[in-house]
Amino acid sequence: MPEGDGDLDTAGLLEANASFYDAFERKDLDTMSALWERTSRVVCTHPGWSTLRGWAHVQASFFAMFDAPGTLQFVLTDATAHTSGDTGWVAVDENLLGDQAGSTVAALNVFVRDHTGSWRVVAHHGSIVNSPPPKFVRREGS
Amino acid sequence: MPEGDGDLDTAGLLEANASFYDAFERKDLDTMSALWERTSRVVCTHPGWSTLRGWAHVQASFFAMFDAPGTLQFVLTDATAHTSGDTGWVAVDENLLGDQAGSTVAALNVFVRDHTGSWRVVAHHGSIVNSPPPKFVRREGS
């Protein structure tokens, strides 16, 4: 059974999730770094990329992206947050403005609470949405 | 600090992850259903799709995929598993054979242990890898 989905838990989780995108928009590597767990177990998959494993590779990817010209603005929709003990996950749609206007990235972000009670990112996976949501109809008798 | 990354924990997690792809290959909806938590908090993002939220939508997606012609075979590489309490996540590359031969899907799978101690999927996110892993070099003095 689901557990730990208290309002306080998910509110804090959504706040940490919002901070992630805020740091992304501001190209703020220090804040972004502080939001991650900074261990070898973190993973990050940017849209279309291979998965980066471990903080050294993840940090280098943000450094390169933040160092590149152009800006990225996110309008977040459909953020849903759930927790299980000291772990939480957020599914959110990143609607991009700026150079990549019009595209939507579906993202899954996983957080683990540290010893201070703060949520730290341990996994980020984003992928471009190519199509509108499919509508499935389960047939009778199946 | 990371915790709960015991060999037994991650071995069970990798086993549950392998079962997921085994059920996928065999188009076995019953086994696939048993592997998921089957609650409203589960999320699933198939490559290029919008995120499906809640078991009803997720199950319908597997039903539709398993009902379609063609087969999908996975060669899994680079599976890394980590746990935090009763939650675990696996990053894995799905190398596809069959109709989609040659493509690789980067996947992130999140599991939560149920009351029997079995790992259940709460989140699956897959995305096509468009490019080889980038090589970043952090410049001196930055």
C-alpha cells in the first residue's frame, strides 16, 4: 500500500522539484549542485542522451549546458509527487519556451531525503514528447 | 549518505527489473500487472509518449502494446541498482532487437517494496538514445 504521501511530504518534494527547474533556468550551477545528492549512485538522462551515472558526469553535463549560449525556460504542468519513506518521485511535464519553444519534455525526478530532512535529487530522466497522450479503450471481455 | 545499498537489496531489485523485461518480451500481461504496484500513484513514460499516470492508464498501455503484432526483444546492459529504505531505482539500457533493431532506450525504473518484501514497479521511464554518450571535459579553473 502507498504510504508516506502526507501533504507536508509532497509539498516539500514539489518545492525541491521547483527549485531544480529554477536553478536550471538561472543556469545556477552552485544551486543545482546543492540540490543533487552528489554521490556515485545518482543518474541523469537528458532528452535523447545516454544515461549519465555518478555525480561527476552529471555535474559536468550541467556545467556544459549552463556554459552554452541561449536560455531555457520551463512552464511546469501536471506535476504529481509521491513519497515512500525518505524517497520521493515527481512526474512533471516541462513545457519549453525560448529556443525550443513548443516542445514538451516528460520528466521523472527521484529524490532522497538527506540527514537534514532536505530532498536531494538522485535521478532525473527527461524525454521529448512526440505525440499527444494516447487514448486507450480496454475492450470488453478481455 | 547513501544507505541500504546492500548486495541482497540490489540483487532482488535487479531480479525484479529482469522480470519486468521478461514479461515485456513474452507479452505476459498477468505477470506485468503483478510486477506493478497497481495504485493511482504509478507513472509510466514509454519512449516519445506523454506520461501515463495511475495504474488504469498504465495497464491499458501494456494491454495495447502486447495486443499489437510484432515482438520486442531486449538485451539489457549497464543496469545499475540502488536502494534507499524500501525504495529502489534501476538505470538500464534496453538494446532492442527485432523490428526496432539497433535502437537503444535509456530507462529508469523505480520500485517500492510491498508488505511481502517484493519489489513493485511504481515508475518506468524510457527514452530513445539519439547519440553516443557525450564526453565532457571540465576546464581548469572553473
